[in-house]
Amino acid sequence: MKGQKEGESRVDIRRKQLIARLTYDLPVLRARLGISQEELAAKIGISRQTYNTIETGKKEMPWTTFMALIAVFQNNAETLRMLKTIDGIEDELTSISAGKTD
């Protein structure tokens, strides 16, 4: 696959794409919840400093953090609507959770 690093699976590539999409929208999603970085970080079990480096794009979030954020955002009507507008996220999550790798 073009642009694919050796040893990197299609699932890994899709996960990175999903993480990038969510990272881009994190400030708006968090604002829609009406909570601070510190409050959201506490909800998902990471420090505010770590959350800040993720939200500002200085660090790529791990998949476990991605899933924790999705869980938080899916439980709020405002953010759930926005999540569904993020290009491909709903289909990709369904695919990954079903174990489809191609």
C-alpha cells in the first residue's frame, strides 16, 4: 500500500486517520461539553498536561485515549451529533469494532 510503513497494518493506518480527525475537532467538542481540559482529562484518566499536548497536536493520542474520548462524546447529544459529522468516523469505528481489517 502506498504511503504505508513496513509492518503497519491497514487497521493501524485507519486508526491513525481517525485519531487525526478527532484531534482536529477536540477543542470544539470539548467546548460543546462546556468543560475545561482538566475536567475532560480527569474523565478519561489522563493528566491535563497530557491532554493539552494531544489537543494541541504536539503528541499523537494513543488508541485507548481515542476510545475513551469517543465514549465521553457519545454520551452527550451535542457532541454525538458533531462526532457523526466527522468524515468517516462512524463507519470506521463500526468496521474496527467488528474486527474488519481491510
